[in-house]
Amino acid sequence: MKSLISKYCIFFIVFFTQQIFSQELIPNVKNQTTTLLNGQWNYIIDPYETGYYSFHHDAYDQQRSFQKAAFFNNYHAQNKQELVEFDFDKSPSMTIPGDWNSQDPMLVYFGAVNYKAEVYLNGVKLGIHEGGFTPFNFEISSIIKAKDNFLVVKVDNVRHKEAVPTLNTDWFNYGGITRDVILIEEPKSFVQDYMIQIKKGYKNTISGFVKINNFDKTGEFVRIKIPELGIKYKGKIDANGSVNF
């Protein structure tokens, strides 16, 4: 018999050693140097969110000192007398990308389609993202270690009457890390974002911008080439790391 859970939060963890970058969403990911983090992720079901909130319902990541009970710290008890009731090393695993509804027979639909994710690396909160169908990333250059890194994700697909979708919908609600998880390695300076389009109100003018992360402030240039149109453009990077053309 499948169990029913009235509220469903789940924490995922994966261990890795490489680097990723960029708080703003980085473009053209498929052509970057990447490492897939897909595979088996350990998870802990937390229906009462005891791994996220204290007894007084205060979020652990908002307190001055993190508690041993906070799942994102991945704490391991030093002896049997410590009151630590979770262990990712001993928890079950599921395949990522994938939803929890169809991988574990104990789990049933209850919650929102657009999950809320809170992400921690080595016990440090990277940020929050809401929405189940849009990508997001965080720069971790200052947090990553040479080895023994741990990435913890709190995923919550509980429905709320003031949210989209609301409490009543007519489609099945999947929850989980449902798309690829990737490490992105970049050189010291790299293209953080760009856009190109036909200029508004014109038929024969192209406009756009290129944003460079960690550029050389002594004077760098961006070169834009569109061979099909015979266009070669060279623009100097401004103080904000951008070139508008």
C-alpha cells in the first residue's frame, strides 16, 4: 500500500570536487566545459521540515550559528550520544534527472507544480529559486574546495492558495530535480551574457550587448563577427563589463 504524505519536502545531496561560476544565468551552456552531476543522489524525506526549521519554526540558515540538525550542513554525529537523526550516507538514493513520484512507490502526488529550491554548498546558502521550468545557477568560486564538497538542495512542491498553480489544478504534479545538474568551468574572463536582435523600429540594423565577467579594466575589446552579413565589429568594454552595439 502506498503511503500518503500531507506535506512533502525533500532534501537531495551530491558530492563533487570541481568548480562552477556565475550568479546570473550563463548562456550557451552546451558549448562550455562542463561536468554532468546527473546520477544517483541521496535524499531524505522531511514531511515536517525539521531539517530546515528549528523547534520555534525559525529557518536554520537565518540564524547566527547553524545547528547540527540543519540538513544542509551534512553533519555527522561524532558519537552515539549526539541527537542527530539524519545521515545522507545511509539514506536512499534516486536517479537525477527524475521526479520522486515515479521512482519511489512510497511517494504520491501532493503539492505544487513549480517547486521551490533552496541550495547549499558546504553548509553555505547559495540562494533560492522558484519555478519548476526555468534554469538557474550560482557562482561558487569562493566556496568550492579541492575535495570533499557537498551540495544539498531543499526541494518543496507544497501547493498554496496564493501561488501558481493554486490548490486545485487538473494536471499531475511532479516534484524533484527533473533536469540536468551541471558543473560549468570557465576561464578567468568569460562571456556571462549576450543578446542580439533586429533593432526595434528598423529593418536593416542589428543591436545587442555582450556582458563579460571578470574583465581586464585596463582596456579590453569584444569582437563580434557575423560572416553571413559580412559584419565585423570591435567594441571596447565599459566600466560595467558590457559592450553595447
